[in-house]
Amino acid sequence: MAIILLILWGSLLLISMIEQQSTLLADLARRDGLTGLPNRRTLDFELDRMAARTEDQGQAFTVAMLDLDHFKRYNDHYGHAEGDTMLIECARAWHALLDPPALLARYGGEEFAVLLPQVTLEQAQPILESLRRATPAKQTVSIGYAQRLPREPIARTLDRADKALYEAKDAGRDRVVAAAEEPHRQLQR
């Protein structure tokens, strides 16, 4: 009987350890290894989920793209370890300024995305401006953002935010630019 109890106890410990490792692996799959922010896979999932929810509830949904200005030059001058430190510091500074349900995620490289459900284009501007000003160590960031139009595919909204980001860069960097509303056209459902 004692041997059976030891085997059962060992099995329970093994199952518990496997469950803990499974949870850890699931979290690692959703997070960026450097910044700890949600990664691109999680961003894509949350983008679709938030788009569906805000559309169902008739709420605004604004998305923003952030790109650190001249980051390659920063990396070349200070080294990749310092570049990594800058990415971590930016993630911390920006994350501290956002309240749920807003989501900051690492898009890739020195690009980040912010999802702002229940936030209009006008409401987003001061939030994004605060992120721009909070960028650490005299580093600058360019930000483009767009509010989802009725029945607009969310990938199109993200694309408009990305175009606004490049408008910010073309206008001299270190600024926040809203996507211009598109002329009325038939949007896909």
C-alpha cells in the first residue's frame, strides 16, 4: 500500500510540474522575449478580438504604430546591448502610461503597436502624445494612428495607421500623426 501511495504521490507531483511548465511555455509563446510585452502573434489575436468586440458594441477602436527614430544609428553608435536596453526602457515607460483595456505590443524590431478599444481618434491623440514625450534617454519616436471606420477590415485600419507613421517620419520624425479619413467608399464586410 505504501508503494502505491508513493507512486500516486510521485505521479501527482509529475502532473503538477508538467502543468506548470505548460503554463510557462504558453506564456513564453505569447510574450516578446526581450521586452516582456505581448508579441506579434498575441497582437494579431487581440487585434481581431478587440475589433470584433468593439464592432459588436458599436464602440470606437483606434490603433497606433510606433517606430523609434533612427534606431539603426542608435544601435550602431551604442551597440546592440544598449539598443536592447532602449527597447526595454521604452516598453516600460509606455506601458506605465496605458490603462486597460489598452494594449501595447512589440510589432517587430523597433516597432510597437498600441490598441485603444473604446477610444476615438480625438481621444487617442493626447494618449499617444504622452507616449511620445515619455520616450526615454532623448530617443525620439514617430507615431501614426487610425480609427477603425464602420465595417472596415481591421487589417486596413492597421495599414492606415502604418501609413500615418510614415507620414510622421516624412514630416521630420518625433511626432504623432493621425491617418486622414478616406473618401467614402464601399468597405468590405
